[in-house]
Amino acid sequence: MLTPLLDLLAPPGCLACGEPGRSPLCGACRRDLRFLNDSGPCPRCALPRRPGGTHHHCPAADAPWRLAWAPVAYTGPATRLVAALKYRGALPCARLMAAQVVAGAPPGLLGPAATLVPVPTHPGRTRRRGYDQADVLARAIAARSGIPVVRCLKRTGAGAVRQQGAGRAERLEAGRIDLRLTRPPPSHVVLVDDVHTTGATLRAAAARLREAGAADVVAVTWARTL
Ligand SMILES: [Zn+2]
Ligand SMILES: [Zn+2]
């Protein structure tokens, strides 16, 4: 509801740095975005791999998704764009991010059987801002790709999520993430969030969807924390 208003208030310049007259990104911010496909990212954790194609300790080796992918690294202008998605000009930012997701997605990731499921933000934050950034991003990806969106996850606050096999820190973090299903999940889920950091929220969401019968879950974010 607030999104059109926020769009009107967004300055007509670079979405990341505010440079006037350069929309959606100025040359410097465009140049400084680090695209991860160039590094042959790991299909499990979405992190760049070392030269030679391996990395020794994949943090997502036991993750409940089939693969995870993000077009850009969460550094430099990407951090400012994510802040802009959250706090101002949500729709132009989401459109730019969606274009990069759809253009760069590995083959089969956004296939015809897929359904986009946004990872819900904590309800308190959504209430304060008036919108949920993952939901805005999922709708922008849907508009560009034709893939439907189903909002079947709801975040309710404190509570326990079983995270067998996850690292201790991630398990502790996931233990504070309470996600409920509001309807049966689609069979081929593309989880959508803005940033993949520890992966705890994505793990909790993917585990919920798998437990409820989703046959395939992949995780797509616009940015990946290195
Ligand atoms: Zn800029
Ligand atoms: Zn990995």
C-alpha cells in the first residue's frame, strides 16, 4: 500500500548513491557491483569458489535446499541498494534486482514448474515499513519471468525450529526464527529473499517447506554476503 508513495518520494537518481540524473544506477555503482556468476559460484552456498573450482568447507553442505544462487556480492553499492529496497524506493530497486536475477539465473533455476515463495520478514519490521522487501522482490521477479508467487510462509516471532546438522551458530539463530505455513506449499519452490547472509532464515524456511511436502526447494537472493 505504501510502495507507490515511497516510489514517488524516491529521488530520481542512482538508486544506490543518489547521484542525480543517473537512474537506476550511476556508472560508478554499476561498475562496482560484483557479479558472482563470473566466479563460478558454489551451487550449494552461492559463494564464489577458489581458483580451481573448489572450496573446502561449504557452509551449506547440509542445507535443506537443492541449490542456492545470487547474482551479486553483498558489498559496496549492493549494500546501499538493499538499504534502499528496505527504506526508500522499493519498487525501482526491486525491478533492478529482479532484472539481474532473471537475466543471470542458472539454467533450470526459474523453470516452468517453479513457484516463487518470499521469505517473510519479521512482522514487526513489515508493519513499521508498510511492506515486506522479499515480497516486493518476489513480485518484481514474477512480473519479469511470468512465474507465479505464492505467499505460504508466515513469520510469527520467537519459537523453535529444528535444525539438525546445522552449525551451532546457525542453529542458535534459526532457533529464533518461527515460520509457519499458511497453506500447503507448491511442489517446486523458489525461495526469494533480498540477502543471503548466514542462511539461517533460508534454512528455516526451506526445512519447513520440505517437511510440509515440497518436492524441490531452491534459494534465490539478490545478494550474497561473502
Ligand atoms: Zn551510484
Ligand atoms: Zn558451497
